[in-house]
Amino acid sequence: GENVEQHPSTLSVQEGDSAVIKCTYSDSASNYFPWYKQELGKRPQLIIDIRSNVGEKKDQRIAVTLNKTAKHFSLHITETQPEDSAVYFCAAGARGNAGNMLTFGGGTRLMVKP
Amino acid sequence: KAGVTQTPRYLIKTRGQQVTLSCSPISGHRSVSWYQQTPGQGLQFLFEYFSETQRNKGNFPGRFSGRQFSNSRSEMNVSTLELGDSALYLCASSRQGVTNTEAFFGQGTRLTVV
């Protein structure tokens, strides 16, 4: 089955700096890569996703890059703010009826210091 | 529109008992997935239901089961509870499945087994 590794497990940055979280996956059939943000005591929420037919996607301060050959994808947050502090999860999944499930990475606790 | 609703929010059970958790998806969503979240193991996939049929199942023992009703509401059941079953159980609702369309998580049910 799919295996997703996520690094680092904790990340501390100064407000205004950039943060990068990296994930690798094992199953070449995976073609959907979402990122979720989970604030303390709250539900995970989708912040950005990418499908395997594109290499990069941006949404304001957030961007995700995908390298299918190397089987890794990354989340980039620029101009970090204290409200970006949360746990971030990457995930990988295969689109289609047979593989409609997500395998999650272990999570990254991001702390943005004001 | 109403979000994903999970009940109850908190449960305390004794070893050996059984428990049933409920998830009401967003109206119009036919897919419900269940995940177990623990500090050590992260988010792990339990199973996914689509139009009352289980499409995928994760690597959990047979003590974990689920079902989905015609109104798309889903329940999961854990029998013969063990201490290690203590976790946050999250369900995710989506129109066509978590890799096809955006998934929305519920607040979760925090299960404590004593």
C-alpha cells in the first residue's frame, strides 16, 4: 500500500519568514495530493491540493509543488503569520473507485513566532 | 449549508464494551470516510462508504466495522474495546470520494477507553 513520509515533524519560524514542508510517497499510482491544516482542537481543513497533471499550484501565500518522478511534493508558505500556526498534514491518494482513500503523512507542527 | 456533524463529541468507555459513532455528511455528499487520529500514528484510514457500499477498508481488525444508510449518514462500531482504541475518530464527507472531490471533516468524536 501507499506510504507517506513527512518532514520536518516540527518547524519554528519567525513571522514573515517562509516555511517549507516536504512529503514523499511510495505508490506511483497516486495522483492526488492534498494538504490539510489542523488548528488545535479543530477539524482538519483542506488548504490546497494538486493533481499529478500539474507541477505547481499557488493560492495567495500558499503553494504546492509536485515532482512525480522523484515521488515528492512540498508545501510552501510565504510571509508567515501567527495564525498559520497549526499542524499541517500532507496526503496522497489515487483517483478512482478502487483507490478512493487518502494516506496521510505524520504531520508537521508549525509554530510562527511573532 | 450545514457542515459535517459527528456525535457524540466525547465518549468514555470501559475495556470490553462496544461503541457506536455517528457521522452526518453534508447534504448531497454520498461518500463518507472514517479516520482514526492518535498522537503516535497520525491519521489512519478505517473505511470508506459510498451509496451504502463499503468501497475501501484500511488495516484495522474486524472489531472495527461501519455502515451507511440511504440518507448517507454513516455509523462506525468498535466492539470489545481496548485501551489502544482511545483516539479521535474523524469522518470526512465528499460528493464522490476524497480523491475525486474535496473532503470536509467533522469535528470528531474523542473516545477514551479506560
